[in-house]
Amino acid sequence: MYSYENKLLKEGHLYIAGCDEVGRGPLAGPVVAAAVILNPDIFIEGLNDSKKLSEKKRIALDIEIREKALAYKIIYIYPKEIDKINIYQASKKAMIEALKALDPKPSYVLSDAMPLEELCIPFESIIKGDSKSATIAAASIIAKVERDNYMVEMSKIYPNYGFEKHKGYPTKQHVEALNKYGVLDIHRTSYKPVADVINKQMKLEI
């Protein structure tokens, strides 16, 4: 998991940032990106793609990463903007904003499958990077825990939707709640299941 980082350290890069985002697929809630610069002198055991870790392990690693990283930054892009610029552009914008906000500034960026030419910093876009690079994995873990926590908070405001379980993804429970209780301001209206409910509602009102 540290092979990309070790190679870059040998080339003289002190501040290597990894970035990833979570939440492209959900019908509700923000897309969340994280950028992380790990301390090369501190090894964090168990870093992997956040989706491959148990919730308990993710939460433990999230605390450890935040304590031991040289720097990290988390950025939210909310549904209204996702609907306006599309999810790909929203994901990219969140990653770029997170990277630009890092202090110290990275000299090299490892991203999970996202080309980031706009940054004007040397970067490598790695397919399935969150299971190949410790730094990208760290970013994926803190982004995932951050977003999950946000959706749990939303479940307290909107208890009928089950956000604490599905985190906004298009599960059967979520789609049924959407049809029964309607579209919320945290839903992405450009996503088909949400748009279908809006269209159905409009037909009923005519």
C-alpha cells in the first residue's frame, strides 16, 4: 500500500497528498471529498479501500488518520450544486478544493481515478487507487466516515427515510420512502428516481 509513496519519497517529494471522494451514487446528501498528507515517519496499519473495511475498523482508522496525518481537508458539495454542474464535476471540484486547502501544500498528488490537470501540481490518477495507495485509502476512509456521520444527522431531521441505514443510496427502503413521503431539499433532483417522483407529483397536481 505504500509503494507509490515510497517511490515519490525517494524522488524527493516530502508532501504527498492522496485524495478521494465518496457519495457519487446516492440520491440524497452531498458528495464528500478528502485530501490527506500522511506523515512518512508514522506507519498506519490496516489502510485499505474504505468499502472493504468494517464500519468499526473505518471509525478507528478515521480517528488515527486525523491524529497522525500531517494535514487533511474535507470538502462537501451539496445537492443543489450537484444538480447544477453534474456529479462528475462536483466530485472533481470537491477534490480540487480539498487539495488546495491543504497546509503544507502538496508537491505531488495521488488521486483515485480522477485527472486533476487544473491543479498545476504533478499528479498520478490511479484506477482503484484506494486499494493500491495508503494515502488515497486514508482519504477514502475519512471521507466515508464524514459522509456517513452527516447522513446519520440527516436521519434525525428526517426520520421517515432511513438515512442512518442506507446513507442516501437508492435502496428499496429509500425509494419507497421517497414515493411515500416525497422529495426533500437534500435530494438530488437530477437523479432519475428523484426526478420520477417530482414528475409524478406534478401530474397529480395538474
